Amino acid sequence: MNAAERALDLLSRSLMVLASLAILGMMVQVVIDVALRNIWHSTLAGTEEVVSAYYMIGCAFLPLAWVQRERGHVIIELFTSWLPERSTAFLDGVVMAVVGAGLLVFTVATFDKALAMTADNEIMIGTIDVTVWPSRWMLPIGIGAMALCMILQSVQEFGRAFGLLPPRPRPAALAEDIEPI
Amino acid sequence: DPVKIVYANYLNPKHSTNPLLVEYFNRVQKDSGGTVTFEYHFASSLLTGKDIPGGVRDGIADSGYFVGAYVPSEMPVDNYLGDFSLISEDPLVMTGVNNELVLFNCEQCTDEYEKKFKTKFLATYALTPYVYHCKTEVRTLDDMKGKKVRGLAGYADLARAMGAIPVNVNADEAYEALDRGTIDCALHSITAQKTRSYGEAAKYIITDSLGGFFGASLFNLRLEKWNKLTKDQRDAIVKNIPELVTKSIYTYIKEDEDVVAEYTKRGNKFYNAAPDLGKFFVEFRESYLSKAIARGKERKVRDPEKIADELQRLKTKWTKLLADNGRDPETFQKLLWQEIYSKIKT
Amino acid sequence: MSSLSIGIAGIAALLGLLALRVPIGFALGSVSVVGILLIRGPDAALSVLANQPYTFIAHWSLSAVPMFLLMGNVAFHAGLTRTLYKAARLWLSGLPGGLAVASTAACGMFAAASGSSVATASAMGRIAIPEMLRYRYDPGLATGSVAVAGTLGSLIPPSILMVIYAIFAEVSVSKALIAGVIPGILSGVMFALLIIVRCKLNPNLAPMVRDQVTWHERFVVLASVWPLPVLILGVIGGIYSGIVTSTEAASLGAFLAFVIAACQRRLTWKVLVDSVADSLKGTASIFFIALGGILLSRFMAFSGLPNHLAEVISGLAIDPLLLVIVTSAIFIFLGMFLDSLGLMLLVIPVVMPAFEAVGTDLIWFGVLVIKYLEIGLVTPPVGLNVYVIKSVVGDRIPLETIFKGVGWFIVADIVTLALLITFPEISLFLPRLMD
Ligand code: NA
Ligand code: NA
């Protein structure tokens, strides 16, 4: 269990590093393009395509596993707030197993698409042609990693439900932000 | 047996082709004795331009408006044909050419639809010419130098050749980009003056044709559906196409004329380029043929010269047909039926 | 089962899944995929899943969301926002809910720099909310006010949705954009009035400054407030001078935030890492929900449910007032579930002819449409702006608190909507000046 947790931690962290390059790359490339156009009457051809295909896809899909690791995917707690802690854990275990399985289907579907687009040598046409098929692979990678996190967390929730693992720590209170008036 | 066909396109709700499609659907329904009905989703409400070809293949929709330029690597042959838009001066001629070519005279073209997308190609049209809409009065080649110009693919090459800067601005931002001077000129058909409000920001329109896009096929049907239809049902579909295509293309031409009249009244200027720029356009378009062929090879189109020759042959044929028979809508519709659609095996 | 009943069953299933703690994006997506499977078969369902998430995200104009998130996060982590809020607290010490009013005004100003409501909330959430919480504002008020004021982003130009509407309706883009200005300001004023009244009636919502503030204190603090105004004005200036398009403006804003932080010697490695990580977490969780929303719109297109409702409208073409009221009800109902673009794509083509038939000014109608879409951004269960705010505040404030905080503002929005319907001049005054 610990080994799986460490491996997934490393995986989601590495994907975050790649995503960081995407978000910073987006900012830098757009600013360079703007500067070239306005100051030097030139342009960084392919910016729109690179931003759309690589940076956007990288920002949106690569951090998914990390977000799940931190339980950052939004859920509605209102209707289950009356449940005792261990029942909530059991419910979460079931839900996460189902969601994990669904995400695996999503992973396989996007994997097949990535394969097909690689075979087609997918491009986007802008002021120049930009090869974009590599960006297709970020979907199965990002979604697959999220699926694995989800499945691991499902197992952990079942552990909590049956008292084999300690309860999850409560979220930090608002106190840290509050300043005396 | 009653059959429902789900149709998808991405054209704006007010685009002139949409009501004509609805009319077409109604005619097919009537002629099939009510056995073929249509459920249509316009304006990307079901599938975006990029999603339509694959969506029809996979059965999300049964039929749709295909624009290969959105999926260049999946439709290399269609895109290769699209490159010849630059040599399209006469939308009527090119409409005839392209339909005949893809249906009967270019195996690769047919295969791309039927084998790759499991779809029967049925109707396309050539659009009215692309022209430059500019913020300032651009007349000469010298005026063009250093101008920031919106245009993709072949048109980006044209901008570079003129010494202008090809800028890629998103379609939804093009009006504002013109308005604030982020770009100086944008390339679109004349109707964009009205439909995209270009006329409020770009009051100078160089009417020299830069070719009319013909990579848009407006009605394609999944083979699985086509194969399920009876002969009578297929006949109802095919025999109504010439009217659909004819009305669409003549509506485009009429809209262009109306927009020129309306915006001339508002003080916008429609004019020809100065001789040097005009000559540059013509030469660029002629020289583009070899570039298109080279690009076709790059994109793994087999024997692109053969397709180009066939295209030229049909262009000559249709130019002559129209010269001999006249250019009114009835004649054009009759020619489409006689030369093309009557020959489809139903 | 007919497509329509599959659609209705789908909505019911969605509500059930949401109540069972299923992640929202997944609940939306899975219901849609299963629904499409039932209507169009497994190949179609898998095809939607394999391709549409990619083509939806790989889109240039969406890049404003990560970039404005990054801008907001840099401003927050480098502390560029603190002095401004300190100043606002001192200057607005006599105004009930002063900081929430100031945040609303800041959102309104930022709306002039941002083309989308989600992007506006992305940027302002990080800037405004922690500051209000720091001064013990009620969490529902703090989050709700920014979630709602973020929706000014699509009403005040630039506005991507308004441009799309104008092209849809074939009306003048510039007139449609300018038509949003007064309604945008009016909406903001209504929000501010609501905040003031609520805080006056219940001072616990927004604790006032205890001691008397001197004018000396007020002027001293002004010297250090410049970073945020410079940032916002820099972005607006970039747009209106034509240096950047409204999407590029977001990248420019993020870059300017880094530059200002560096000038203030606050750009540490930790600031960089925290800003980037928070922005990525926000981007991924917002887009994951947005993706589910897109798939739901596709499913709804198949079910024919929006069409079915919208066709009711075509039958009402006799009485313009009735037409507008029923349209409003349908838009607000569908806006609970559908994303902005999906709502526009599915409903506008069906209802527009009815409005044209009674001679409605389509620019005025455009303002109403944008207002409907903005209300849809904050209504449960699918209120993207609320999820943007949720991704900013994280675990510490429950989603229900934000939706509850938003509730009051929706009432204000409905009053605004009634004013816009009763007095078309509010929308049409500026465009008419252009003739
Ligand atoms: Na805006
Ligand atoms: Na909503």
C-alpha cells in the first residue's frame, strides 16, 4: 500500500512539473509573440496552435492526478453530511471504485484516439502547419493517473470504513487567514 | 421502413445554407412518402466543425457538413483539393467540378470518404471569393508591406510573399482585432462585412478574388444509413440535391451583391487593387499550383498531379458547359442533374 | 424509451449522483455518456468520450482561464493585493460591507480587461476572497460576491460570448458589445446595494473597523496601493490600444504580475512554485467540470429536451411580454444544468425567430441572453463560476456556503433582469448613440 502511494505520489508530482512547464510556456510564448508583432513587425508562427494543443491540454489534463491526490475535485457534501464518519468512508469507497472504473474507460478511449491520431500524424493548420498528435497522449496519461489515484483512495476509504486505517484529518480551518481587526 | 437521419453542421443559425437544408429535408421527406425524416442540429449544437467527420463515422450523427480543413491529417486528399481554392475564380464552375470529381473521377477522394469515414459523399459547393478587408486604403504592393494580415495556410504564404505579416487571430476575435488595429487586414468572403461586422472596422475592401473556398461538403451520409435505405428513399435523397446545391450557391452570390450595395451606401469602398498588387495576386495564385502539388505529396496524397490534371480537365469542361448553356439557376440545376447526380447508382 | 424521457431520466440520475459525493465533472460526464449510449449506441458514446474533451480544451480562447488564474495567484502569493485591501478598509470604513463592495467594483473594472466571466472570477477570486476572509467577512458573502461579480466579465466588453451572439444573430458586434456596458454597471450597482443593505441589517456579515480611522492613516496607505491598479490598467490599456487581443491580455496580465512582483522584490521561488501549483490545480479542476458540462450539452442536444422547451416559446409569438417572461424562465431553468455556450447554441436558434417575428431589437435580446447565461453560471447544480471560486478557496469553505452566499445575488440579478426587460433603453441607449 505504501509503495503504491509513493509511486503514485511520484507520478502525479512529475506530471505537475510537466504541467508547470506548459502554463509558464503559454505565458512566455504569448508574450514573445505579442512583443514580436508590436515591436519588431514579426510573429512567432504557430503560437495559437501550440497554445491550444500543447499548453492548454497540458494545463488541463496533467494535473488531474495531483488534484485528486489532494481531493481537490469538487463534490457536494450537503446531502451526506448527516452520515457517521465510517459510513461516509464506505460510501466514498464505493463511489471512488466506480469513478475509478469509469475513468479507466475514459483512459482507454483517449488512448485509442491518441493511437489513431499518431498514425495519421495529426496536424493543425495555422499560419504554419503544427504537428499536434503528441499532445493527444497527455489525455490517457493524465486521466489514467487520476484513475489510479482514485482506485488507491477507494481502497483506503474501505480501510477507514472497516476501521483498518485512521480517519482522514479534517480540512484546515479558516483561522490561518484571519487577522485581528 | 421509416428512417430518421440525424444531421449536424456548425454553420451559424442565420447562415443562408441552413434554411435551404431544411427545405431540402422537407422535400426528401415528401418525396419518400414520409419514410425519410431528418433531425437537424445546426450551429455546433451537436458537433463542432472539428468533430463532425469523426462524429458521423462513429454514428454520433448520421450525416453532416464536412470541412476537411478542420481535420487536415485525417482528410489529406480533401485538404489537397482545398488548396486549389486559390485557383477557383468561378463558384459555379468549381461547384460542378468538385462534385463530379469527388463522386466519379478521383478514387482517392471517394475512398477517403467511404473507406476512412464510412460515409457517402453527396454534395459540396464552392464559395464566393475570399477578399481582403482592410482598415486603411491598401492599393499597391508597397501598401501591403508590413501590414498585419489575418489568413491561414496558403493565405499565410501569400501574406509572407507580399512582405506582410501573417497573424493568426481567432475567428471570434477578428472583428475586435480589426477594430483596435491589432490586425490591419482580414481575409473573408464579402458577406463578412455584414455577418461578422467587418464592415464597421474595415471599410476598404480589395475585391480582387483570392479564390473561393471549396473544401466544404454540405451533405454527406453514413454508409450504414445509406445501405439501409430503399432505392426509392435513395432516389428521394439524390434527386433533390441539385436544387439544394444550386440554391445555396446562388444565395451566396446574391448575398455578396447585396452586401456590396448596402455597404457602398454606408461609405465603405470596394475597389480593385492597383496593377502591381493585382498582378502579384494573379501570379501568386498561378504559382501556387506547384506548391499545392508539393504539399499534397508531403501529406501522402498518391499521384497528386493526376488529381490536379483531372481537376483542370473538369474545369475546362464546366466552363464550356456554362458558356454553352447559360448561367441561370434553372440551367445550372439541370446541368448538375444531367452531368452528375443522375449518374449516382441508387 | 423516447429520447426525451432518457433526457429527463438523465437529469434525475445526475442529481442523484451529485448527492452521493460523486465528483461533479465525473457525474456530468458519465450521465451524458450513458445517455448518448442509450440514444445513439456504444460507438457514438465512446467516440464522444475519445474526441470531444480534447477538441474542447485545445481551444485558444480558453487560455484566458489558466493565465488569469496565474495572474491572480501571483498577485496573491506575492502579496500585491494586501495593501490595496488595507487601503480599501481604511477608506471605506464607514460603508457597511465596504470590502465586498470594493471587490464588486474591482470585478467590474477587471471585467473590462477580461473577455469571459469564468476568467474574471478566476483572476479576482484569488485577489479578493482571502482579503475579505482576513477581515472576518462572512464566508458566504465573501465568496458569493466574487462568484457573482465575476459574471460581469461577459456583460462588460470585451466579451467572447457577446461576440459569438452578435455573429449568431448577425447584428453589429460593436453595438452588441457597447450595449452591455450600462447593464453591466447596473448589475454591479445592484450587487453593491444588496451587500450594503444586508451588512447594514446584519453587521456580523462584515465586521466594521473598530477604531476611528484618521485621514493621515488613509493617505499614508495610498502610497503603496499601486501594484494592483497598475496591473489591471496595464491589461485594459493593452487591449484598447490594440497591442493584445482580449485572450492574449490574460497572458500579458500574468506576465505583468510577475514583473510587478519582481520589482517589489517579492518574487521568491516559493511564490513562483505556489502560484504555478495553485493555478494548475484550479485550471484542471475547473476544466474537468467544464468538460462534463460540455458533454451534458451534447446529451441534451440528443434528448431534444432544450428544443422541446424552446419550441413552447415559438407558440407564444402573440404577446411580446409573455414571450420574454417564458423565455426567461426557460433560460434560467436550463441554465441550472447547461454550460453558457451550450445553452446559447441549443436555445438561441429555436427562440430567435419568435423574437424576430414580434419585432424585438436583437441587440436588446442579446443583452438579456448574456444576462441569462450569467445567472446560469452561478445557479446550482452546474454553476461554473461557483466551482471556480470553490477551487480557489479549497477545502476550507463548503460548496453549499458559496451557493447560499450566491442566492441573494441571484435575487438581485432577477430584479436587474426585470429592469432590463421593462426599460430596453438601458441596453439600447449607448448603441443608438453610434448611429
Ligand atoms: Na469583459
Ligand atoms: Na447553473
